[in-house]
Amino acid sequence: MPDAIDVTNLTKIFGTTIAVDHISFSVREGEIFGFLGPNGAGKTTTTRMLTGVIPPNEGTARVLGYDIRKSPVLAKQGFGVVPETSNAYTDLTAWQNLMLMGELYGLPRSRSVDRASELLRALGLLERKDQKVQAYSKGMKQRLILVMALLHEPSLLFLDEPTSGLDVQSTQMILALLRDLNLQGTTIFLTTHNMEEANRLCHRVGIIRAGKIAAIDAPEKLKTALDRVHTIEVSYDREVPGDALSRLEGVTSANRTGDKWQITTENRDTVIRSLVDFGRQHGAAIVTLNTIAPSLDDAFLRLTQEEAL
């Protein structure tokens, strides 16, 4: 399966500042790829290069098989873009914005009407379609520009902080639609500061720091790769001797915390099996068993912190 996005040595320089420094990565067709990084790390600049807004100084970016510099129109016909702030015409109604978008993409009028109605209904805007956008709330505007980006049924969708500052209802509507789109095969490139959102949505995330890629992997792999020593919490339905737990295969230490035992180990699988066998051998049923892993926030902070001088 070809990659939806293929980036090689992509570089952007503004004056004496290297905003994006020879980055290379790919986004697989059909995945949700999160692009994370602190402010000023190069996220927006990278996205603007990938969508053909600004040219790179060096390197190449192939989007849907097309070089974005050499064939920008062909590439843009296949993707949609949802910017962080609304780009809808505020003196037009939502419906007028969508019909204009359909004309720009060369869609038959009947197809624009059907598609617009379907998407507006899915995002709770159909009854407000004839209202001017200037009267819309931020959440409504954000839902509208998502509809505008999806009107031509793109196979790739770029989103820049799509739920930033939105109410819970708008956020849930947008996230639900993104999941459905992805299940139907749409590739999604998501730029976000919301770690929990990225953790729940993305198949893989790329973290950029000071213009360079710091890491790319599945969220769970990034989290578990942070530390060699892992923590497991276990509780049994009866008292068990701590010294016996500390002698189990793979256990580094065992400490009592309330009604639980906190186990440290470098091999979670071995210790979990040992804890289950221990309970069975001593007639003690496991009440709770939890692995305590670093969060994606922890991974993000660790990977984006500046190296000590």
C-alpha cells in the first residue's frame, strides 16, 4: 500500500532561522497520524509546506503520489484542509459557502447539494444552513469548515487543532466524524496540542522539536519506551507476605501502598505471570492488577525538552 505522504529532507528557512530542519517521515494510507510539538517547533510550517501554501527551501514532499511543488493542483484535488481558524466567508450563509466550494472543485451541482446536506446533518448544522456564518459560534464555524473540507470527498484530510477551544458537544461531533471517516478509508494528518485526543485517535504520532523529528511511533510504544523500569500495582483478597513477592522472578522491588503492592520490574510480562501463579499457589485471588505506564503527556514532555547544557 503506497504512502499518502512521503517527506524527504524537508527544510524551511526564514531569514537566519531554520524553522524545519531536513525532516523525513511518511504517513501510511488509511492511518490517523498525529503531528505534535511545542509552540515554534515547526508543526504549522511543515503543514503549510505539505499543503502547498509555502515552498520548501530544500527537500521534497509527495502527497497522494504527487510532488507538492511540481503538481500542486493534482495533489490538492485529493485532499482537504481544516485550518485552526475559520476560513469561511462570514457574509455568506453556510449553504452559499458550500455551493461556492463545490464550484471551485468542479463538482456537479446535484452532488454538491447531496454531499452538503449529508455532512451538515451529521454535524448538526442542517437547520442553520441558511444563516450567515458571521452569526455562528466558534464551534459551529469549526464544524462548517470541516464540512467545506470534506465536500469533494478527499482521500486525505489535514487538520490543524480542529477542536481547540470548542465546547464538549462540538468536540465530540468532530471526533466522531473523524473516526467514521477513517474507518471508511480516509487518511488523516492531525496537528494538535491535545495529548489525550492524540492518544485516543492516532495510530502513530510524530513529535517535532526545534525543527527536527524527535520520535515517530504508536502512542503506546512511545509511552512504554520512556523507561526501562515499569510499575505494576496488585492487590489480593487476603494478606500476602511482601518478602515472598520481592523474590518472584523479574521483580526488582515490592512495596506496600495502602491495600496494594507496588511492584517495579524491567519485564512486565514475566512479573504479571509470576503474580498470577503466586496467587494461585497461595490461594489468594487477585482483586486488582494494573500496569502504570507513562502517559503520552510524559512522552511528549520528555521528547521535547531541551537537552541539558
